[in-house]
Amino acid sequence: MNKKKMILTSLASVAILGAGLVTSQPTFVRAEEAPVASQSKAEKDYDAAVKKSEAAKKAYEEAKKKAEDAQKKYDEDQKKTEEKAENEKKAAADLNEATEVHQKAYVRYFEIQRAKDSKKYKNNRDKYNKDLAEADQKIKDTKTVLDEKQSKFYAVRAVVVPEAKELAVTKQKAEETKKGAEVAKEKYDKAAQEVEVAKKEVEAEEAELDKKVAELQNKVADLEKEIADAEKTVADLEKEVAKLEKDVEGFKESDGEYAKFYLEAAEKDLATKKAKLAEAKIKAATKKAELEPELEKAEAELENLLSTLDPEGKTQDELDKEAAEAELNKKVEALQNQVAELEEELSKLEDNLKDAETNNVEDYIKEGLEEAIATKQAELEKTQKDVDAALNDLVPDGGEEETPAPAPQPDEPAPAPAPNAEQPAPAPKPEKSADQQAEEDYARRSEGEYNRLTQQQPPKAEKPAPAPAPKPEQPAPAPN
């Protein structure tokens, strides 16, 4: 039950309880007819502050991502440039070394040719031919190595990296976007502070509203009870008058010795009660005429205040928590989708690497794929951590699970009552005369009425007095 209906229902309950058994029901506001809740200025200011804060947060997140992307691009471009320079330096050194080895192979070949007619080979042509063939093979082998080193050198040089001027522009953009993110962060922090200030104003307004509602609720209940109590007094006196009228009729029909005495007493009591009843009716009508305008005014004020309550009876904190939870759910869903996309991209890269290894492609291509896989794997792990953190925010660790209600136990059968010992029949009481019986009946009723009025208890239903048993006529006493 929402707050408005709960308050209104409690008012009705108080009014009905105060009225007791009075047939005329008090007036109260019907929850179904309560006006639609309207926002106060503080609530409107708070909503505006929240929207402004959300817009500032979105702008900050976009600026932050833009700055991160710009910095990432600069870092990647810088890394590519440095890696190319390092790889080119190494490839050039390898090429120079291969060139030198190849040149030495030629020098050795020409040295053997010039020494053909020397003492070393003049009388040993087989050795000459062997050394010359080895030198020629050396030239071929070093030429193969030289060609490989040249291919690798040109492949490294062919890698496209940003020029120094372009790299400088990228660096400047990263610095500018970083400053933009800092400015956006300051705006977001300021907007968040404004939200807190506006929220405190709403909470203060809610507390004041709750206080006023409670005061009016008590006032309405008190007024309704005061009117109901006056009507209840009238109803009680009407019952007393009706009973006294019945007693009077009973005494009129009695022919006992004291019947006339009790009849006079009962008629006197009846007249007094009727006077009190007339006075109570006047007081009740006067009180109702006096209090009903005040009651209607209090109910109207209460209705007006209730129109400012949230229809669901939720506080601003509860509404904020629901909004934050919905936002977290959206974030978790987006991150989970991102994880799925990264897993798919990672799987494709791993397949490409397997194909590259199977087809014996160039090492630098495989190295590039391995590097891309490592980068994608790191991004996937980071995103998965973000998902876990968001899920923890939704369901914090250590949260107590709801304890299920215990299963209802079957009712145990009530023990059979022990057999009571037979009570002896009461001794017969001596019979009373009609006058004695009427006197006791009237005394008993009067005492019951007195106790009821003094103790403010609802009247108990009385059993009708038993008719006096007919007595046999007594014989007249013998004359002395």
C-alpha cells in the first residue's frame, strides 16, 4: 500500500474505532479520489539538477574517452615509429654484415684465381680447382643470405608509420583532448554537488511534509473521535432510557407490596435519564455543527498535502536507487556485449595466426598477429573485470539472502478434556415473594447500569428476568 492510501486508510480506521457502535459513520477522504501527485519547486529543481548532472557526466565520459583514444593513438604511433627505427637499424646492420661477408667471398675467389700459377697450385691443380669451387660456392651462399637480408630490410623500410610532423599533430591533439576532459570533469563535479544540494532540499521538504501530514492526520482523527464520542453518549443514553421504560412497564404490572414504591423510583430515574438524553442530543448536535467545518478544513488541507506525495509512496532516496540500478543494468548489458565482441575478434586473430604458422608466412607478419592477440586479450580481461565490478555493484558481496519462511507445522490435536467429576445438584433455594423478586431485579439492573457507566464499558446483553413462580395463596391468620 502506498503512503497516501496507508494514511487515508489509517484515518478511516481511527474514525470507525472511535465511533464504536454508532450507526452514523464519520466523513473521511477516500484514497481512490486522492488527486494526482504534483511536483514541488524543490523536486523540480532536483530533477533539473539530476538531468544537468547526467548530461555533464555523459559529456565528461565522452571527453575522457576521446582523450584516452587520442593518447592511445599517439602512443601507438610513437611505438610504431620507434619500433620501425629499431627494426630498420637492426635490418641495416644485418644487411651490412651480409654485404661484407659476400664481398669477402668475392675477394677470396679472386685471390685463388690470381694464385693459379703460384707454387701453391702450379703443381697441384686439384687443390686449386677444389679451393676455387669452394670460393665460388661461398659466393653463392653469401649471395642468398644477402638477398634475404635485403628483402627484410626493404620490408621493414616499407612499413608505413606517421611522419614526424604528423606525430607532432597527434601529440598536440592528445594534450588538447586531455585538457578538455579535465574541464568536463570539473563541470561534472560541480553538477554533482548541485544535485546533492538539491537533494538535501527535497529531503528537508519531505521531512517537513511528513510532519505536517502527521499533525493533520492526528487532528482529523481527534475531531472525528470527538464527534463520534458525543454520538456514542447519545446512543448509550437511548439504550438506558429504553431499559428503564421496560422496567417501568414491569412495575406497573406487578401487584407486590412494594411495587408502587419501585415504580415511583423507576419513573423518577427514567425522567432523569430522558433529561440527560435530551441534553446529550443537544450537545452532540452542537458539537457536530461546531467541529464539522473544522474537520472538513483539516481534511482538505490533508488532501492538498497528500497530492504532493509520490504516488507509490517512495522517498527520493528510493527513487534514486532505482534509477541507479537501472543505469547499472544498462552498463552491465553493454559491457557483456562488448565482451562477446572481443571474444569473437580474439578467436579470429587466433585462427589467422594458426593459418600463418601453417603456411610459413614471414616472421614479421606472425609477430604482428601475436602482438594484436596480446593487445586484444588484455582488452578482454579489462572489460571482464569491468563487468564483474558492475555486477558487484548490483549485488554487493556479503549481501544476506532472504531466509525462506519455515514450513508450517501440522497442528497437533488438542488433548481430550479430562472427564469432570459429577457435580452435586444445588440445594433448592427458598421461594421469594413477588415484591422481593421485583426489588432484587431492579437493584441488580441499577447496579449493572452504574458499573457500566463508571467503568465506560459497552453494555452487556442482559437476560430477561425470570417470571416469578406462582405462589399458592396463604390462608388468613386465625383471629386471636
